[in-house]
Amino acid sequence: MTTVAILGRGHLGAIALNTCLGAGYEVRAVVTNWVEPAWDLTPAGSVLSEHVRRFFPTIPVNRSGHWRSLVGMDVDLILSVMYDRIIGAALIDGPARILNLHLGKLPEYRGMRPINWALKNGESVAGVTLHEVDTGIDTGPIVAQATFSIWPDRDEVRDVYRRAVHAGEGLLREVIPIVDQVKAVPQDESRAGYYNTAAMAELGERANWTRAQS
């Protein structure tokens, strides 16, 4: 039986958990983000920690947000879903395969706020990517990716975020049950782009959920 631990929050964290259990996997731990935003709720209408306690009370929940709590845990797979910390080598170098769901198209949109940047850059296509975690930032080999159309002249960040969550949900449901059979493909470094906190001021009107109304 595949054994799993989950890092993250909210709607997609719950989808990952539910899909793992539905696939017959044993979930041994859920570590939620230290801050679980009230707007990112599970399909049952609660934050992820409460979702686990309500529906799966035998699964241990850790609300510290610390990936280090999984170091040394005997699991085959660790899923990072909307997790807000950089996972360190102490966990990456362990025996578990670590996958991250990134709400951006890789390798072009590594780093922070990939949706905001895709709109800022006038892209017509955005995506979500499930990739292996290595010591870089969103640089690990790609397990699966889903792309979808966006319209920067019309779309707000919140519109594309909803679309990305929907695509991420589909990707998790499709890939998790067969994850042992899926081989990851290295990213094409010639197409890589990276966005960090130092560049956030350049987002301008795309920095928030919606553009300022004149």
C-alpha cells in the first residue's frame, strides 16, 4: 500500500487528501499551513485542518506549517498542495518522493504569483503543473501539466485563479491514483522564467485579485 503525507491547505489540499484515500492509499499525516485563510475552504466548507478532524479523525493533523515534522516519517509519497514554505534538503534527501502542485505553467512561471505574472505578461495560455520537488524553486521534473486559455484584456486575477484551481483539481484526481506509473520529465531550461518578491512592485495593477476601477 502506498503511504502518503500531505502539506498544504484549503480546497486543493482536501482534494489531494480525498483522492489519496479514494485510491486506497494510507495517509499518515497532514501538515497544514500555519495560516489557513478563511477564503480557501474545502468542498465541505472548512479549512483543511478542520476538514481532516471532522471527516478523518484518525489521521494526525499538524497545524505548525513545518515540513520538518515529516523528516524521518516512513512514507512513500509527500504531496505539497498550496504549501507556503520552501521544503529543505533534510526532507528532499529522504526516501519519499515529493510532488508539488504549482498553480502556474512551468518552466516559464517559476516562483511567486504565476497567475498574476501570466496576466501581466499578456499570455493567452496559463497552466497548473505537478512536479517533483528538488532543491531549486519549482525546478523539478514535471509529472503532469494542464493548460487553459486566459484573456488578459478581460480576466482578473481572481478569474484565472478559479480556473487554475479547477484545473488543479482535475490534475490531482487524474494523476494521484496512477502516480507510481508516471515518469517525470526534466524541465526545458531554455524556456525558464522566475519571479520572486523583489519583482512584485512591477506587477502594478495585476498585484491584487482585481484591477483598480477608475
